[in-house]
Amino acid sequence: MAVRAASRSGTPSFDWTDRSTWGPTLRGVTGMYLVVPDLGSPQDAEVVAAFARQAAAAGARRAVLLSVSEGAERALEHSGLDWTVLRPRWFFQNFSEDFLLGPVLSGEVRLPAGDGKEAFVDVEDIAEVAVAALTEDGHAGWHYELSGPRLMTFGDAVAEIARATGRDIGYVPVTPEAYVDEQRAQGVPEEWVQLSAGLYEYVRSGGLATLSDGVQRALGRPPRDFSEYAETAAAQGVWNT
């Protein structure tokens, strides 16, 4: 099966905000994995609806959406395509490949998440579910809530990384106000400061303290545990200083 990655730097170039790039990208496509920028914005539903209509007209039959936006989901559901929606929790890999890597390397992870629990999920599980939904029958019309196998606080996750690395790494709960001030002092863009503060508040308040069975239902196996991820990443030297 041929696979085409679509991005602004790809060939052909694809840009969600430039609809002239949609047609060349969709040529010959039968299935799509969609990650829409700024999911949750008022424009998402309209953009997804327009793209899905054009995709269906071009001959696409199946679409999988990585989603945090009900509007975008409803737009896809009314597109005429066979659709599957993936709703993931916080990624394991945020600690090793993204915005939490720096704090882990520093030895102190300062966040306003308190003792709120989250069901962190491995991006490799998300990818495997996406592949199954794109290439196998039986997934059309499903909303898969994707979580890991257990609830953890950010303190639990940092402690797992500390054990796996043998390093002294601590989690320090801070107030939302202190977090915002620290992020601004580090030059973090204000949009991200406000977005991340809101996300941590949702965790702190218990809004994500639930498990789901999406990985099990989609793949027929349990999701990967955070400890396995931490041990693998540590063995690869991700958190070496």
C-alpha cells in the first residue's frame, strides 16, 4: 500500500489554510488520516467539512480523524466517507519528545496539575489504531477513546521516569498563577501559556480521571503501560544529561 505524507513542506505541498493545495494532495487517495491544526477552534468544523466533501468527490472512501473537537467530528460524520474518530489522552511521549522533555532533563517538573489523575497513552498505540482503522474493515462509525491502562498523576509519571533512569527527578506542583508567570519569564508564547494552563487545570480538577477501552476494542489487546515506555526510552538514552 502506497502512503503519502501531506504537509506544507511535502510534495505535493498541503496546507489546511490554502485550499488550492487540497486537490493535488487528494489525487488517487482512497483513505486519509487527518490531524487538523488548532482543533477546537470555530473554523475546524467548516474546514473539515469542506475537505471531506472534496475528498469524497475525488474518490476517497475512508477517513480517520485525530480529534479533540466535536464540531470537526460531526463534520466528518456527515461527509459521506467511512469515518473513524480517535480521541486520545495526554501522550507518554510528551515527556521524551515534546514540551515536558526539557523539565525532565532539568530534574524538576513544575506544573499546575496538582494531584489530578490522567490516563496517559502511548502514541505508538494511537498510530496502531489509526493504521487498523485505515486498512481494516470493522472500524467505520466508531469513536475510539484512547487511554493507557491506568490512571496516574504527573507525579506518578515523573517518579516512573526517575526509577527508569536512576536519576533524581522530581515533580513540583505549582499554582496556576506561578506556572503562568514562569512560562512567560521563559519567553513561551502567550497563546501556549494560556492553552496549557487550561489543560493542566482540567487535569487538576479531575476532568480526565477516567479510563477507556478504545485500544482494546480496536486492536484486541491492552494498551502499553507507562512503565514499559519509560524503561524503553531510558534505555535509548532519551533522558541522559
